Amino acid sequence: MNVVFRSSPVTDPFTYESIGSSWDQDRVTRPSGYPFYHYLQTEQGYGKVETAAGTYILRKDEGILIAPFIRHSYDKSGDVWRVKFATFTGTAERSIPQIMGNRQVIPVSAGQGAQIARLIDDCLALYSVRPLDGKQISVNCYAVLVSIADTTHTNSPADEPLYQNYVLPVIKEIERDYSLPLTIADLSRQVFITPQYLTRLFRRYLNCSAYEYLTSFRLSKAKELLITSPRLGIQDIARHTGFTDSSHFIAVFKKAVGTTPLEFRRMN
């Protein structure tokens, strides 16, 4: 087992919060998700990962990236499940969602996973050398992120006209105006289709409805504010993230995350 946890201040654009290999993975349940982008890949045996986006079986060299604060759990499916893992941070951490195409969960094939495994092993070797070469570790970290992003692009619907004409403009509108009182009817009118058809397209390309995407995006922004703006009240956070009132915000948050906003703030 070779595991490293960050112990120095973040000064490079991309670096690892933690990274490891040959880790004997037991059951993990995270109803509030994890605060960093988190990558998991099978070395030996296989395991099952359950997320809001679906259930994934990870066999040898297959991996999965999970975005921050996305509810998930995983466990071994046999006698042993040995994994590599990495969690990502850095001064440019806010750019990771764009690198990953704003997907919440990204499965990685065995072929791509083999390349990522080599990069992780290379980085663990860098950590064994003193003094640490932070810049080279940052380059390695970025290479891992790009390798995962290449998987995203391989399976991306971005070149399909239906996605380009209807789904992508709505995603951009949500990301720009999530704090406004948007409705699915409003969003569908902007691309001249019915709400029902917009929802079908979202399910086809993103495995969620348009409403679920809007709500998930608002909740991710609310989680960010809960952690980064500790003096901001719950009512203000609700207003800043497009919820009609604090009671509605609290109810939606607890249903999705499993805790109230205040409990989530205390936990993080």
C-alpha cells in the first residue's frame, strides 16, 4: 500500500489532496458526497459504486470520477477490492468542472484506466523523492485530469445537433442565471421546444431530467456558499441560489443531501 495525503499549503494550479495505490477498499457511504473531485480505479477484484447518476461495477483498470458533494457509496463485490485513488485540489480547482464538461459522474474504461494507472504510479514515485517537486506533481495531476476528460470527450454527445441546439444552450442558461426564478417551461421556450421534449433530451444525454439538473446545479452552488461564506444566512443562500424561500430550500436540500444546510455547514 502506498498512500499520500497533502500536508502543505496549496500553491500549484493542480495537485492531489490525496493519492494512493494498492488500497484494500472497504465499504464507504457518503450521503453528502466528498468535498473534492474523487477518482477511484480497480487494481484487483471488483467493486460496486452507487451514485445518483446510476450504479457502476468497476472491474480491473476501470475507474470512476465523482464530482464534489455528489451522494455516493461503494463496496467490494467479492473477497477483495484493491484500488488506486486520487482526490484533486489546487489554486485552479474551480476550473475542474469545465475540464470535465460539468458531468457529475464519469466512468472510465479499462483502456483509459491503464494509462491513468501509470500516471498515478509515476506520481507516487515523485512523492518518494526529497525535496518534493511540486511543479512536476502539478503537471502529473493535470495529466490525470486530462486523461479522464478525454474519456468524457470520447463518449460526449457534444457533436450531436440535438445536444448542441437544445441541451447545451439550456445548460449555459442554468449556469448563468441559476439564481433567478427559472422554470423548465421558461428554459424550454428559449430553445423552442416543449418541456416534455427538453426533459427527454436531458435524460438521453445527461441521465437526469432538466429539473433535476437545475436543482442539482443550484444545490452545488448552495453547498459552495455554505462552506465558503460562513457568515451568510440560510435565507440569503436560498435567495442567491434561486430557491423560492428558505423553507423550500431546506426541504430540497435535506431530501437530496440527507442533512439540513446548517448540519452540512457544521460537518464541513
